[in-house]
Amino acid sequence: MKTILITGCSSGYGLETARHFHARGWNVIATMRNPSAAPFATSERLRVLALDVTDADSIALALELAGPIDVLVNNAGIGLFGALEHSPMRKIRDVYETNTLGTIAMTQAVIPQFRERGAGVIVNVTSSATLASFPLAAAYTGSKTAIQGFTQSLVHELEPLGISVKLVEPGYGPTTAFAQNTEIRLEDVLPAPYWSYAEPILAVMAEPALVTTEADVAEAVWQAVHDESGQAHFPAGADALALAAA
């Protein structure tokens, strides 16, 4: 029975991906910053561990407690929406610490056990913002685009070791907490003259024609983990699939 470790499982894509793999018989290690709020039923095949991907000691302890794993899913992320001019640098640094450096740190930490075993899968969850430009999300898009390039390069050095690296690219998920995990108010990052530009964009976001659900992402991760064709990119959600096909 294989074991998967997923970061950012307190809600959204990570939570659904953990449930998806658990329902299909996998051992699941669901990690999050605050495991006391874990929304999981008790199961012998599911463990919840504390993990802050921005903290090297937290990463080391979580992997020690997890034991051998077969798959790492780097899902933990922070959203940031608004005009760059008014986005605090401290929050931009938080976004990159989690979305970019956190993913890199987790990947670096699991490579030794995968290399020794000659097998393993790493799935990096990015965003459809890397497939087509999305307004008022420059810092967030940059943090995810960095992981696209990181992953595409890493494939070459890890493939000879038997390690697969995949990208899952979710679209816009209105039922997730894309920007709710930040204390920044929308009006603070979209003052005049940006508000008049942002207003129609927000209206479209309120009633999108195509969206991504948590189940879409969980299924895309499942496909990425089990892929043997060499496919590198797995757009997730109707909107992401449309962008990828454009």
C-alpha cells in the first residue's frame, strides 16, 4: 500500500486530494500548520501532521514522523489579489516563502529517500495563471510561475534517478479560500485609480463561466501520480483545460 504526503490539507484542494487518495486505498499523510483543526474522520490509513513549509525544522520533523513516502504533493499556498503598487512587501514575501521557497524546500527534503529507493513522484500544484495572464495577481502569478520553471528543469535531473516530477495547474476555484488566508482588505489593495479597472474584473469573477472544483484538482493529482506516459502538465478544471487548449 502506497503512502502520499500532501501539504496544505486544512481546506480546499489539499483537503479534497487527501480524501480522494484515502478513498482509493492509499495511506495518506495530511499536513497543515494547525492540525488541531483537521477536518478528517479517524482512520488507520490517515495521519495528520503539523507542517509549516516555510520552517526547515518543521519540514524535517514532519518527514521524520511521516516515515517513508511514495508521493509528495506540494499544495500549500497563499493567494494575493490586488494592485502591486498597494500590495505590502511583507505579504509578497510571505507568498513567495510559501508558494515558491516552501515548495522548493519540501522537494529538496524528500529527494534523498526517493533517490535511495530509485522511485518516487513529486506533484507541484501551481495555477492556471501560469497558462494565461491574469490581472491584479502579479506577485501571486510570479510565485507560481517560478515553480513552473523549477519543475520543468528538475524533471531532467531526477528522471534518471527514477523520480517523476509533475505539474498540476488548477483554474479559478470560487469555493476555495484563494485570498481568504490573508489579512489584507480588498479596498486597501484596490484604491483609486485601480478600483474602476478592477470592478468589471471582480464582476466576472463573481459569476465565472467556467470554474475549477476541489474534485477537479484531486482527480488531476491522481492522474499525475499514476501517469506513465511522460505527460508533465495536468490542467485541472474546465477553465484551466480551456486555457491549456487555446
